[in-house]
Amino acid sequence: MPLAVSSPSTSEDAALADLLKKLKNYPVGSDLKERELQAVYDYLITKDPKPEHWFCDETPSTLVPEAAAFSLRLHAYNGVQANKWKKVLAEIVSKCSACAQGMEDRLLDCQVT
Ligand SMILES: [Zn+2]
């Protein structure tokens, strides 16, 4: 009997959860380490299959809305990856009104100082 393939996403998820917890304590506007932003980006954009919902109840994991909310900081960035992220985000909110609403809520959260 073959061994069950352990899901590689488990340790990845745990690592991301740790990272997000840490990043939450960063004051808004503080410089992010590129590597940390990259991890969040990878989780949302290059993961396979990548999540099709970021902010609503249909997200595959509770980490997705956390990561997505954090990734909203990418709005301030330019470059190939940031532009790809903006495109994916636009697609997601155009397909799902609950995600669009969820993003609005997250944006409001971010702006409260
Ligand atoms: Zn959705």
C-alpha cells in the first residue's frame, strides 16, 4: 500500500500563517522585506491551483483572505509581479461581487489609523 502523499501545502500554509502574524505587527507604511511580500504573492498568484476567491466565503483556506488583504499593499508597487497581481485581483473582484465587497472592507480596515 503506497504511503499517503503528504500535502506539501501544509508546511507552506504554516509558514505563511507565521509570516502573516509577524507582518501584522509591522506598522503600516514600514518597509517590507521583498522576500516576505514575495511569499504572500506566491501564495496567491503562483500557487497551483491558485485560489479563485480572495475575500469571500468561498476562499479555499482562511489564510487566503489574510494573505490577500496583506497583498493589497502591492498597489503601491510597480513592476512585472505587481502588475500581474493587479490583473489577477481585478479578475477576481470582477467575477465575484462578494470578493469585491470583501476587498472594500479590507481596504477600509487598512486605512484606519
Ligand atoms: Zn468570491
